[in-house]
Amino acid sequence: MGRRKKIVQECERLMDKPEHIRNMAIAAHIDHGKTTLTDNLLAGAGMISKDLAGHQLAMDTEEDEQERGITIDAANVSMTHEWDGKNHLINLIDTPGHVDFGGDVTRAMRAVDGALIVVDAVEGTMPQTETVVRQALREGVKPALFINKVDRLINELQEGPQEMQQRLQKVIREVNELIRGMAEEKYEEDGWKVSVESGTVAFGSALYNWAVSLPSMQETGIDFGDIIDYNQNDNTEELKELSPLSDVVLDMVAEHFPNPIEAQPRRIPTVWRGDPESEIAIQMRDVDDDGEVVFMVTDIAMDPHAGEVASGRLFSGTIERGQELYVSGTAGKNRIQSVGLYMGGEREEVERVPAGNIAAVTGLRDAIAGSTVSSVEMTPFESIEHISEPVITKSVEAKSMDDLPKLIATLRQVSKEDPTIQITINEDTGEHLISGQGELHLEVITQRIERNQGIPVTTGEPIVVYREKPRKASQTVEGISPNRHNRFYVRVEPLSEEIVELLKLGEATMDMPELERREALMEAGMDKDTAQNVEHIYGTNILIDDTKGIQHLNETMELVIEGLEEALDDGPLAKEPVAGALFRLEDAKLHEDAIHRGPAQVIPATRDAIHRSLIAGEISLLEPIQNVRIDVPTEHMGAASGEIQGRRGRVDDMYQDGDVMVVEGVAPVQEMIGFASDLRSATEGRASWNTENAGFQDMADNLQPETIREIRERKGMKLELPESINYF
């Protein structure tokens, strides 16, 4: 215990010195070695035993992570490292690489100032590498590069110094192209380009625990020739003594990643839209530990003993036990039960945690991942934009009715911990739908319900989530209330790709000042008069109020919006969500007596008008699609591309990369169910593959009626469509 206690005391001492703190994340494509790397850093810092490093996988704390050999939850850890004669506190988040858990990566980036991008030397940059770099740069996080598995170049590919350097330079070039493409200014002016000369690139092997960088070579005198010798002579033990991975990587982190004092003035404006002159803005920029508490929750986890643990970044103030804090979007205050730092995968309780740290807090019962927690009411942080939306749904039912209440509570907990999961609970049928990023995502969640909560569940076949979208502008239609005294006149037109994209990224919202919203919409191509009359935005749909001087419309508008939202959640074709539509309310006739224009009249009338206008606009199904990339030996290339083409997909590109062929294409999610096992048998298990959600596309007309019919049948709706839908 003595040693552990020392570490804890050292961390406590350092957490008060923001200039010695580095908050960082490790991010990479799946299987490029993030978790093994984290293990070695922990061992180097004396947190876990050296012999176990790389095998213990200390960060994959859940049983299922150990079994599958992948990281599912982002895990936090703090360690100390001496650099330049001073001790530094390094708060690290190890993030998952699998596309199904991309939400965790986005949230982790909000809490850190530097991102160590890990790339496999043999595979090079991959689709998910690109996604994580983009997520880091969008949050204003500075990158550095670690090229892993260099031992494979020597031992498996038998490369000499010349070939090796060419290959490593190619990886550096690819990563720089990504950075430059996404953050040109910082790349050109602020030195965010990664390079060997500046010391922001390191090479090594997380498995064998050695690494080098230009500064380390100058210090130890070990160069690439030596590395090849040590590897060829099976003498990596000596290499790791002479040039240990943790020293090289943590030196790079301490030297090149900004401390909170440098980072926060730059990051606050990118993640927070409040008044930059306000006192709280100044306290956040100054990392002021005497200021108001401002804490951004990036992760919620369940601890069997302590209940919910919220971890995140403390931008200002000092968090202590017993404080009463506001949680954005909820009423009243929550009382802090305990505060702590992470040491390895374990939480160490401390008396207080000051600004600039990543802290773990219990007692925030109203917080969800993404909440702003503060000692005064304030403008919350920008919502964390998840790049992908749920595309696959499964129904989950408890095997025994007695478990139903427990299942409902567990599902609510799940959606609190992981905002990229959507839960729909149908209390009447007892059917619960979970929607997520892919088959694996849902499989893991349902397994955890069984394993951690002990609730036996049955899950249905995966169901794909569609969208409904109008194809053309409609004429004006009329919606009439049940008592026939209220009438609404609406027409619809499809929105352009640019505007839909804008709404998806949350760059035009109803929370923004009107002027800012109007400018954003006009920049995306909306005309001025339309942009001025935006009344409501829901998903990727917009309601425009084109009426002039109608009595009582103002107090009725709330009900109109409620009717609109209901109608858009359940589109007219198959009750799938409506996307990409712009509605114009052109006129309304309202009863002057408020009793006759209540919810029971206005909501059905609006729904009716919206659905009629959509049918007149030839609404049709959009299906979700995925980008697919398959890496496969040449002799199996035909089989691999056949797997995409046989799934209504198209192959966009095939090229040689080293000793494998790469096949790239897109295919509908509906057809990708069961893809993994089919591809394995078609290529004798020699293909590695990767999918990434790529939004929605129009579904072919000849498939529409059949698909709509299947969905209606599943949802227990009438099978025949209204007569007015006759355009397929």
C-alpha cells in the first residue's frame, strides 16, 4: 500500500498546479494498440506491475471487454511523470476505436487538451483514424502521433532501414493531410503539424514496450539501425531497458501538449457560446480555482458501491464534498457526495479537486453525459454533437414479467450513460426498442443487461431504422380539426443537402440568437424571407410561419408545434421519422373561443395538415447506408467485392496497399446484417473489414411498397396505404 499512497499524495500535490497538468486522450482505429499502450504508460509510471503490462489490460475493466479484446467504454486514469526536472500530473482517457462506440470518443475529446493518435505501422491510417482525428480537431484538441507495431515491419515484413523510413513517412504524411484538411490555420501557424523534427512523432512497439523519438535518440544514441539489430537478434528486452516506451511517450506529452492554462483560453470559445466578457468566462479562461464551479460531464458510469459516478473536466472553481450545484436543463440543485481522481482504473477519493483537472464525482443524480454542472446558473456548454445517429434497432423483452420494472429502470440508466443509444418504451405492449450504432453496439448493451443486472431478456431480430422524406414541393393542403372550426393551410418542400447537414451538426438551432441562426441558414442557401420566419426546428425539419396577422395564432402556436412534432415522429408511410422537410404554414382559421381551439382540436388538425402535405410532396423512404472497407489478400478480392455487390451495394474503388487489396464501397445497412459471417466464409477468414455509417439515401422505387408493407406489419398498422399514395 505504501507505494500507492505515495502516488496518491503526489497526484494531490500536483493537481493544484495547472501548469504541470496535461489532460490527454488516446485515440485510434480499432486494434491499433491503444489499450496495450496505456498499460505500458501505467507500468512506466509505477501504477501497475511491469511484468503484467500489455497483458493485464488494466483499462478494459469490464468482463466483456476482456473477452472480446476490445475497449468498449472510455476509461480514465491519472499518473505522474517527471520531465524537465519537474513532476507532471497526466490525466489520460483511453477511448474505444470501434465505430459502434464513437460517441465515447467525441465526449472524451471535450475533457482533454491533447490527443495522442495511435496508428499501426503496417496498416497505416484507416477510416476510423480519420474519424477520431476529426473529432479531436472539432473540439480544438492538439494532436501528436505514435506509430505502433514497428516491430512487425522488421520481423514480419523483413524491411530494411530505407523501406521502413519510407513507410513511416507515408503514415506521417497521411496524418498531416488529415490535420491540414480539418484545421488549416492551426496546421500552418500554430505548429499543429506533426513531425519527427519537432518531436511530435514517436515510433515503437507497445507489445514489446520500447519506443523512440528524435529527442530520445539524441539522448540515448539509439537509432533505426540499432532498433533493427535488437529486433533481429530477438533482444527487445535490452531495447526496452535502454529506451522504454513510457519515458518516450510521456516526455512527448509533457513537452508538446498544452497545460490547461494555455489550452482553456483557446478551447472555451469553441465549446461555449456564452458572453465572452462575463466574469465566469474570464474565470474559465484563467483556470481560476477560486472562481465559480464549472464542470462539464463527459461520462457517467455505474459503480456497484457508490452508485452513479460522473466524470468530466473542471474548467473553473474547486469541487468539494457537500457542495450544491446546478445541472443544466434540470430544476433545483444536486448535492455532491464525494470527489476523486482516477488512479489506474480505480477512483481515489480526495477532499477537493481544483480547476484544470479531470475529476470523478458522485451525487449528481440529474446529470447525463454532456451536462454542464455549475455553482451559478449559466449558459451551458455546446451540446456534444455525435457524428452518427442510430441506424439499427432491436426489441428487448424481459423473459419473466416480474423483471419488467427492473428492465425499464436499467434501460433508462443505459440511455443516461450512452447518449448515442435511444430507448423507446412502449408501456402497453411491454416491448422496448433499443436503437444504436450497429449490431455490435446493441449486442454488447443487451449482454450487459443480462450479466450486470441479472435480468434474462429475449431480443428480436435487428430492425433497421428508416427515414421518410418528401421528393418535391407540394401544393397547399388543408388540415381540419375534429370540430371543423379550425383550419390550417400548409405546404412542404424538400430541404437541400447543405441545410440538412447544417441542422445535423447543430450549426443552426432554436437556442441561437435569431440573427446568428438566420445568417447560418442563408449561408447554406436559404433565401432571406424564409430564414427570417423560422418558427421551429425539429430534427432536420423546419417550420416557417408565413401567415400575416392571424388572431389568436400566437397562443395557439405551441399546440401547432406539438402537433408538428408528433406528425414528424410518425411519418405517413410507416411511422418512421420524417427528415429534410421544410413546412410553410400559409394561413389558419381559428375559432375565437379558446375552449374550441384546445389541444384536442389543434394537434390533430396540424398532424393532418402535415401528413397530407407530405403525401402531396411524394414522401418516400430513405434507407441508412454504410461505407464498407475490406482489406483482403489478392486471391480473395473477387469474393470480397462480390459480398458488397450481392448486398445491393456498389464498389467504388479497389487498390493495392502493400501486400493486400483494399475494396471500398457502400451498401445499405438492411443488407449488411449478417455480413461478418458471410464475408468470413467467402474469404476463408482472411479479410479484415470495417463499416462506418454514411447517412441516408433514397431507396429504389421498386423496393418501396414491399419495405413499407413489412414495417407496417411489424408495427401492427393497417397494411394498405391510403389511396393518395400511388406514386411508386
